[in-house]
Amino acid sequence: MEPTVSSPQQPLPPPPTPPLPAVLPKPSDLSPHQLEFLDQHFRTHQDLLSKTPHLFSSLSKRCSDLDTHLLSLGTSLTKRAVSWISRSFAAKTSLHNLNLKLHNLNLLTVPQDGFGSKIQGEELPLALLARQVRQIESIRNYIETALRLEALVGDLEDAVLCVMNHHSGSLFSAKDSGPKQEKLLQAIKAMNDIEEALINVVKFRPQWRNLLISVDNRVDKILAVIRPQVFADHRALLASLGWPPKLLTPKIESGQISGLPNPLVLMQGDKRERYSHSFIALCALQHLQKRREERQHNLFGKKEYSMQLWAIDELVSPIASRMEYHFSKWADQPEFIFALVYKITRDFIIGVDDVLQPLIDRARLVSCSAREAWVSAMIQMLSGFLAKRFFSGLAERYKEKHMTSEVVTSWLHLIDLIVAFDKQMQLLVNLETGLFLAESERFEGLSRGISVLMIFHDRPDWLKIWAKMELKDACKKLKAEVKDERAWIVDNKHGLATYTEQYLLSTREDHKAPFIAESALKISWELIERCQTMPATLLRLRFIRSTAVKFLWYFFEVLLFRFKGTEFSPDDYDDGALIRLCGLINAARYVDSKLQEWSDDVNFLEMRIAENGSNHHNKDEGIDCGCFFGEEIKNLSELETNWLMEIISVILRAFENLSWEYVQNKEHFEEEQEVLSPVRLSATMDLVVCTDFVEALDVLRSQLQVLKTSLNPKDFLDLWRSVAEGLDHFISCSILSSEIHFSDRGVSQFETDMQALFCTFQPFCTRPQAFFPCIKETLKLLKLKKEEVKHLQVVLSTGENGIKYLNLSGISQIPFDQVDRVLRNRKFGT
């Protein structure tokens, strides 16, 4: 037996470590939430053995899920942080590059220390070069402009010198007129070229002010030499043509003005050609002067230039010197002066159109009319004479009180002649060009002077004197008519009109206005027409405000004075007084409508716009800015309203006085009636109106009938409705305040009386009871049965529900407390 070989001895494994005994926390160390969790899962010792493994696995799984979710959130956060960091680096790099570019741009463009763009004290070559190029370009432009202007002025001086070398003879003489005329045209063309260059300088190089002044001074000196020469030669040429024609003195002094020969029509051949050249030269010089002064006005703020045709003024000037000789002999007969001026203007106007208008077109003067210029020049000539020989003397004599009456007569007679003359002269203009132009356009430019009344434009003191005279004369005319009682008679319109037609008021008869209203409007319109030939809008505005408008206010005072002088009271009723008051209201209504009609006219709209845009008028916020007579219309409306309210109050007080016993007599309404059978209940309809109420109704019916006949339909409509409203309020309040206990018979009597009141207004409407809502609702409450009254009282005690019930029942006009009083005062038979 072989011996057993034993292996080396192996160490024995350590015994298993027994589990450490669980150390439970103290109950006091657990949170309320943990205690609640343990109590929920381990209520008994058996639960501790049976539920522990399952609860342990559940909590372990939940912890594992939470760890996994937390790991996922950490991974996602890491990725987003890396992405944001990369973008942040890119943004930072971009901002850094942008900052560098902006810094470089700032160094290139912003000058430093006033010496140009510099970097570290050294100027950039490019910026310096650009600045120097601009300076050189500006200097080059200035030198080119100055040289060009110097050349033009030199050409102008040469041409003028050539023209003036022939000063011994006429510029437009038959001998050698061609070269002289050519040099003159060259001089005018040079001045126009100079003006064109100066206009460009003003528009694009306004800083070259010294250059403008220098050139203007040299051109002004040249014009001061050449212009008198051209005018003198033109006048000599006119004299050689036989202008002005001789006036036949014996016939003129006798008032017989015959036809005059017109040298403009008679000239032929060489004379006509030389005159044409002279006329065109004057027009060219005037056109140049207009351009120069328009430029200087825009640049230096000089007075605006008002254009006249010099060539036509030269025709009028010699005529005026001859005519003034005859004018001085007609100081006491100014109508001859106007007749002579009109005769000469009309006789020569054909030659002006046929001969001068083609020359104006050749001179290329835009919007210039030979006819207008001729008429305007003649009117200005006459205006100057009248201002010097007539109005200045009359204005001085007007200050002397003992001469006032004579001065007013002469002044107004002169104005009559001027207004008629202006219309004749404007008719001459309107025969051709004026027919195709609007009125506002005809008064622009040259047409501004087509009125002798323009002499008041520069003399506001004379305008004020004239306005005072016209206003005083108008008031004098009105006073004479006011004293005549026939002027206050109302001529009613005859015939029947439909319901619609009676409210379409247009004429005085439709308004039932007295004759005095028509007379006042006629005088006002005559004052307005006195200044209609004035072209200046503000001038017409001031005159109308000082005359026609003030006259209207004077007429309003007359109406108010007459109203106050008419005695009309409840105690002393008179149909005649009521008719007079109606006439005053109708007059105010008629004038009101006419003023509104006038305000819609385009001329008044134009004046109102000019008034709002000027500093001569203080605008009232309460007046419509589009209405010329806004203040007057407002005043008339107030007068109408006040006078209507006065009549209404008198009618209501008269009714109150006559019906006082009726509303205070309780016996009419508290008297019990005998028990009636159902068949005899209708006998209540046979009740008659209370005697205490009959007189009041009769007087009311009479007053309303007079008012319907005498008052205009619109105001009468407002009046009777207001009267009905007042009566409704008076009767309903009086019945309630009297604490009347209505019996059945009393209710029937009250209903009968009210039906009579409604019938009084029956001629004016189909359902008069609709205008007595309080009385109608009071009757409705009084006619309720006993059970209905009790039910309504119960409902009313609920407050807001009671008010809603009243509104649903058709009771809306009577207050809640009065409804309760009516129901309490209702007395039912047993």
C-alpha cells in the first residue's frame, strides 16, 4: 500500500460576517413626511414582514430611474454648454472685427484738431486730396461765373455805348434806325443773359452775395442811362405820330363828345414799323425789370413789384394832361368827367386790341392783355385826379361840422358815379378776355386796378369816412320807413298749401314778415353792392363790416325796441299786440334765412376765408368760421327764441289764471255718482266740460288761432308744441298737488275736460294727446279698476321691480312718487 502523499495545507476561508444589526433612527429625527410614509405602508407587525421586500424593490427601481434621468440631463447640459461656448467665441470674434473696422472708418472721416483727418498726428493723403479738389472746383466755378458775368457786362456796356453815341437823334428815327435798334436789342439780350446767370447764382450759390451786389450795381447804372433815353425816344415817336389826338374843346365843354381819330389805327408803313420796334423795346425792358425785382424781392425782401405796361402808360400820360384841363372846369359836374374818360377809353380800345395786342404777343409777355392794361391805365389816371381834386378836399371839409351835410351829399354822389363808371369799364374788359376768366382771376395782376374805388386801398381814413356816410344815410332811410305803420303790416300768403309746402319758406310772404324786413334787407344789399367793384377782398370786407353789418345790428335794435314797446300780458290780452309780436318774430326769421342764403354765396365765402386768414379779425370760437354773418344769425336766433318764450309764458300764465279755480275745486272730481246699471255706464260720456274750464279753453283756442294766422309755420310749430308741453306739466302737477280724491264720476269728468283740451290742438295735428304724455298717463292710472290699483300698489312696493312694471305698462313720464300718490287718491264706490 502506497503511502498517501499529502498536499500542502490550504488556509480555511473566514467565516461569514454576520449582518450588522440595523440601527433605526429615533422617531423624533424623522420628518412628518417620512412618518406619514411609514404609517401608510406599515400599520401592523405583519405588514413589516410581508410588504418590506416589495417596497424595497419598488424604491430601488425608482432610484435607478431617477439616476438614469439625472445622467441624461447632465449629458444634455454638457452638449448645450459646448454649443453656446462655440457660438460665443464666433460672436466675440465678429464684434471685435466690427469694432476695428468702425475705428478705422472714424480715423478716415473725422477731422482732428481742425486740420483735417489725422492718424497719430499725420493727415491722410486721400482726405487732404479730396478737400483740396473741392476747394479748387469751387474756386474754378466762381472764376468761370465771374468771367462770364464780366464778359456779359462788357458786351452790355459796349452795346449801350453804341446806342448812346447816337443820342443826338432819335433812337427810332427813320434814318439809320436799323443798327441802333439792333444794338438796343443786343443790350437787352445781354441784360437778360446776366439776369439768367444771377438767378442761377441765387439758386445754387447764395453765398456769393458780393458778386451779386457788384453785378447788380453795374447793371443798375447802365439801366439808369438807357431807360430814360428809350422813354424819351418813345415819347418823341408818339408825338410825331400825332398822339394824343386833339379834343374838340367847344363840343366837350357843351357836353357833346364826338368820336376821336385814333392815330394807332391811322399809322402806316415805316411809322408803324418804328412804333412797333419802340413798343417791343419798352415791353422787353419792363419784362427785364420785372425779373430783376422778383429776384431781388426773393433775395433781399424788397417790396413786391406791381406790373403795369409802360408802353400803354405812355399812351395815357399825354391824354391825361389834356383831359385835366377840362376836368378842372367840371368840378360841379363830375358826371362829365366820367363820361369823357369812358368815351376816350371805349373809342381807342379797338385800336389797342388790333395794334397793341399783337405787339405784346411778339414781345412774349405772358398773361398780359392790352385791353386790360389800357382800361386799367385810364382808371388809374382818373383815380389820381379824383383823389387829388375831390376826395382830399372833401375829407378836409368833412371835419368841419357846419359843412358835413354838403360834404356827405357830394361824396355819395361821387360814389354813385364811380360805381356806375366801374361797371361800364369792367364791361369793356369782360367783352373779351374776362368772359373766359373767373372773377378772382380777373382781379389779379393788371385787373387789380380796374376800379376807381381802389383809391381807398391806400387811404383807410377815407374808407372809414365813406363807411360812416353810407351807414348814416342807410339808417336815415330806415328811420323814415319805421315811422310808417304800414311798413309793419304783414301781407299773408293767399291760398292753401300742402303740409310740406307750408314749411318750405323762401319769400317774405312765406315767412309772413312785414314790409320793413324787406326794406331793411334791400338797404343792406345796396350797401354791399356799393363795394362790389372793389377788386381787393379785404377792402370789401372792411367796408361791408363797417356798413351793411352795422346797419343790420341797428335794425335788430329797432326790432327789439318795438318788441319792448308792445304791451302783452296775461291780465291785459290783446290780439293786436299778439299780431305785432308775431310780425317781429317773422321779420327776424326772414332776415335770418336771407343772411344764411347770402353767406352761402361764393363772394362771402371768399371774404370769410380771407378774414379768417388775416389779423384784422378776432375769431369767436362760438361762431361757425365758414359763415360770414354767423354773429348776426346767432343774435337773430336768440331774439326769436326769447320772443317765442315770452309769448308762450304769457299764454301759459293766462291759462293758469283762468283755470286756477278748476284745478283747485275738488268737488268736480270727488262728487260721488249714483249707482248705475251696466247699461247706464255709458252715460258718463254725456258729461259736459266744467264751466270753470271752458273760459280757459276758449281763450287758448282764440290765441292759437291768431298765432296760426300771424306766425310763420316753423315758429308756430315750435310754439304750439311748447304750449302743449307747458299745459301738460301744469295740469298734471296741479291735479296731484291739490290732493284730489278722484271718484268714478270725477275720473269721467276729468277725462271729458282733457278731451276738450286735446280737441283745442286737433287742427294742428292728428293725435294731439301724444303731446300730453303726463295727462294721458294720469288718466290711464285713474281709469284702473280697484283690483288693478291694489295689485299695482303691491308691485310698486317692491322698489325697482315696480318701476320696471310701470315702464312695461306704458307709464314712463310720471315719477314714481306721483304714481303712488295718484293711486292713493283714487276713491272707489262701495
